[in-house]
Amino acid sequence: MHYTGTIWRPPYEASSLLLEVTAGCTHHSCKFCTLYNDLPFKFRMSPLEDVESDLQEAQLWSTDPIAMLTARLQGLPRPERIQRTFLVGANPFVLKYERLMAIADLIQKYVPSVKTIGCFARITDVTTKSDEELASLHRAGYDGLTIGIETGDDEALRFMNKGYTAADIVKQCSRLDRAGIHYNFFYLVSISGAGRGEIGAKATADICNQLHPIMVGANMLTIYPDSELYQEIQLGNWNESGEIEKYKEIRTLLQHLEIPTQFAALGASNAFQFQGTLPEDKDALIAALDKIIDTVQEDDLRKYRKNLPHL
């Protein structure tokens, strides 16, 4: 398989076929992000020849000796069929409609058991596609996109150079809703900065309540020295929230979410991981957060953050 640099995927894509169709990020300008700093280029499309070669390799999964041995150890007669493909790269959905369709055709040609295709996407990636193209992509299998909206706080979006506004999130994700393409949101806790967490959480809940995300995930902002945001802090232009403050921010977000959705904090950036279904589990999740807020020491949480080598 062709893979370039560190491969990032959401926790829930663990069983998906990871297929590289891009590497890097077309935007690569968010002040907090260091995920693709190990690449010697900003963004690159994979040649379709490489994509086809990887799919030919994946086609042999059901007869691979190691896969068959693993299946037997799991008590299965044979390896489970691949049902989902996750296209890797920061935002493969930026690819033109025709190329995304060509990739879908290759997947169906070599791994016809695949039912859905997911990937990371930026809000701006949706903007470039017509409503008809989005509907066609859904029919071709594209579903369950993962979108790092980060926040509904326009001031934070501007400062962090995300390249879109809260109104853009609502407009473009409403188009995904109409096309039938489901999506997951990631909220970046403390992106609004010290003392503004409640503002960011409420603004984000307001956006989510107008849309239909399958999941709202919370990841905590972790700042590394090679980020532009680190330099902003050194210049006194931005202050990071405290660790307990971050959990209070998540609590505010949960309190104000009014839609049925999954809620999760599962990434390595979260010292405490939890998940549940809203609205059924809202009270239990808030109680768990209250326990953390009331009993865990700020210094212990800060020690976890400082010792986190990478996300």
C-alpha cells in the first residue's frame, strides 16, 4: 500500500480500508495545526495508478495468510469482507467531482463489497460542488464525512485562519443534508482562548442544532512549539484555556446541544475519554464531567497535556 507521512484517521474508522488518494492539506494554514508538518509539500494527489494498485492489493485480503490466521484466532471461518473505505489525507473531498467518481469506480471494480466511502473534508471542499454532484457522489457511496468545524465562534475562526465562517458551516452542511451525505463534526475545545470557552461552546451548539451531524466529537487543543499559534502565545496575542476550564467548556456544549446525535471525546488529546447518545445520555455525561471538574487537579491535567508527544 502507498502511504505518505503519518496517517491520521478518526477512531471510528479503525476497521475501514485506509486508501491514500491525497497527502497533506490544501489549506495548511490553521494556526494550531501541526499534523502535516512532516511532509515536504503542502498537498499532493495520488496518481490513479497508485490508487488502483492499492485496491488490487486490498482485493487479496480475503486470501491473505495472515488475515486468514487472524480470522481463525478470532473464531471466524474467514476474514470479514471490507465494507467501508476511508480515503486518507487532510481533505480528500477537495478533489474534483470527476476524480472522486473515478476513485469510487475503482473501489467498486476491485473491492465490490465496499458499501460506503468516507474521508476528512473541509467546509470549503463542499462549496466547490453543485447540489447535483453531491447527490451523485452520495449515490456512488460517499457518506459519513468527518469535518473539523472546530467552532461556531467567528472570532476564533478568523484568528485561527480556518478560511470559513459559522454561516458557511450551516450553509454547506445543509447542502450535505439535502444530498443525503451524513457527516461527523469535530469541535476543538479551547480554540476560542482563555475566558471565551463558554462563548465558543454556545455558538457551536447553535450551529449543530441547525444541522444533522451523526456525531459531535470533542478534541482538546494541544499546542506544539512548531505551530503558528505557539508563536502567537509568545507574542502575547492569545492565551490558552486552563485544563479544568476546558472540561467546563465541554459541559456547556453538552448542555446546549438539543439535537439527537452521538457525543464523544475519544482522541488522545482527551485525558478522560467518554461517549454517549443524546439526549438519552446527556445527564450521565454531564455528571461525569462534573466529577472531573470537582475532583481532578489542574496540575495533573496539565502534566498530561505537556507529556502528550503528539496527537
